[in-house]
Amino acid sequence: MPLTSFATWLQSKHRMPEADRVVPLIVQAGPEGLSRGQIASAIDLERDTLDELLGGLVRFGTLVVTSQDGVLVYRAA
């Protein structure tokens, strides 16, 4: 199964509900945030798609990412 581009994925209405869950999930975690692995366990998105989504949210300023003991942790900005 070929991977779709992030732009194509964004246009796909059947995947939007999962993407819409990412920010509220991280906000709910509070100041401790969530690790990349915790987010992946809670959100049903392909690895590359989730990574692109998280990267985009960081670039847009919605999320902040830090590294704690080599683990990426995402927090609401």
C-alpha cells in the first residue's frame, strides 16, 4: 500500500477525526505533556503521518517539543 502525502491525507475526510484528537489529547495531559510513543498509542494514524502532523503543529506554534532523556515530549504551547 503506497504512502499518501500529508496534503492528500489532510483532504481525506475519513482521517480528520483522528487528527483532530491530537491537540486536545496533549492539552489534557497538562504541563507534563505526552511522549511521541504515548501519542501514537492513543491516535490511530500511520507513523509518518503522525510525525508530519506533530511537526506541522510545532512549526505552526500550537505545540512545543522538547527532549527528555532522549524521548520527544510534546506540550501545548
